[in-house]
Amino acid sequence: MQDPKLFKINEKDKEHYRLLIKNIDISKRDSIISILGIKIQKILDRNKLNNLEVSLIDDMSKLIKILQLYSKLPDRIVKKILFAMSYFIDENDDIPDVIPDYGYLDDIAVARWIIDDIEKEIPELSKA
């Protein structure tokens, strides 16, 4: 059971997440990225990745790449990216990460929602 499509973000979730996104502190960017790197490294150190983990690491890498390549992104987009990263970092989000095969379903849904959203806003990002 590692199909990321099994967890859907509904409009109520999105509304809640949008409020959280507004409260993201952009000055914490480097700290969030650093913690994200530590979490990804812990996953990689297990040497046994499932499909969700691979997809999630790919999505986080894409978000980092966007931040690196586009230094003049509007704050609202940077906040969305940092939210997706922060959500992944949070071990006790909507589905706790420790639940085997299910723990990252919400993380990947949030990451993909953010990626799709920012690619709609800035079409050249889909080429990044």
C-alpha cells in the first residue's frame, strides 16, 4: 500500500493549510532546509526506501531546486514551499510518519498540491 493517490486533500484541508501558509516565517528558510536535509538523510540511511519515500524525496528536491534557481520568487510562493517542507518535517502531522506504509501519504499529497499550485502560478517552473 504505497499509492500516493489514496490520500486526498479536500477543500477544508486546503483552507486550513492556507492559513498555516500565511503564518510561515520566511526568515526561518535556512533552518527549515537544514532540518529537511537531516530528515531526508535519516530516511536514506535506512537503505530501504519505499515508493512513497522516493517520490517524497524527489518532490522535496524539486522544491529546494526551485528556491535555488528562482531567487526572486514572491514571498507567497516561498511560504508555500516552506510550508510543504515544514509539513514533511513534522513527524506528527495529519498521518504520523511512523505508521508503516501510510505515514507519508499526507506529506506527499501536500507536497504535490504545493508543486502543482506554484507551477500554475509560474509556468516556467514546470521546466525546472
